Amino acid sequence: YDYTANFITVDSMMHTYHLYFAYLLRTTERNYLSHDLANLSTEMLSEAKSQYDTLKGTEWEDAAYLNLAFFAVGNKLLDPNADIPSEVSDIVDSEVALINAAEGINPSPLFQPYSEDPVEEDYSQYKPRGYYDGEEALERYFRAMMWYGRRNFAQANDTSNRSAILMTIALDNEALDDWEKIYTVTSFFAGASDDSGYYEYL
């Protein structure tokens, strides 16, 4: 029996599967998910701004500000010309500059002030790679998805908890459809998240 020939056949099949998988994912992200993410980011920024305006002067202000800046960063990564609320423009510019530089580990300008422990981010993870590299729309999509996926609101303190609750409330409207489209597809390709998310907080 020619085991070598059989190995080569299996290897070729796996290579073909990998190429098809990458093509399918790239096409889905370029033609569908990137648009859904842009819509979701815009909707969530608008909801976060409304929450912040309502909650200023209360114990929920920090959490609302954190969410406002968080979604402003996502919008700025997807569209460098996005209209960013003046309240968070400076901190958003600082965070986006580190993301675009993608040079290594640094304290997060946005998250560090809200944690007693050091909050450092490996910004080199935001450097587009694979099929994302070289296509501007996919590079922007990649950075924004990394931002939304890598930054979490763990149950570590009151501000983080409140931010997660406000985010859930903001998502529980028209934005939910776009979020579910993205989450359903990415979960199919990469697996569901182990962290508490929208459904758990709701």
C-alpha cells in the first residue's frame, strides 16, 4: 500500500478545504459583515451618547462615558472621518493612534483610568494579517473586530459592570439585528464566546 500517495491526497484535500474556508470567510466579511459592523457601531455610538447625556452627574456617568468612547473608537477604526463626540475625541484619538501603530504592549488610554490594576494591551495584535492585509476595507474591519473582541467588560468593578448593563440596554433595540447577524456567523466559523454576553446580561 502506498501510504505516501495517500498522505499527499489527504494533504491536498486539507489544503483545498483551507483555501475554500478562507475564501468563504473573506467573501462573507467583505460583502456582508463589514456593512453590518458599520451599522452596529453607528447605532451603538448613538445609543451610548444618549445614555451619557442622560446619566451625567450620576454614579453611572463613568460607565456611560466608557461606552461612549468604546464605540467611538470602533467607529473611528471603521471610518477615519467618522463624527466623534467632542467629550471623548482626545482619548479616542490616543487609542486609535496606538491601534494603527500596532507596535506592542502599552497601557490602554481608555481602560486604564477605570481599573485599579494595570490595563495593558498588546497593540501588535491589531496589525492586519492573512487575507485582511492589503485591502483597506478589510483592514479597517479587522481592526474594529479586534477592538470589540479583545476589550472586555469583566465583572471586576462597578464601572465595568454598569458599562456591560448599559451596553445590553443599548443593544436591546434596532442594533440587535446587526449584532445577531455578526455573532451568529462568526460563532459558526470560530466558535461561541465563553464570556458573559448580551443574552446573559439581559
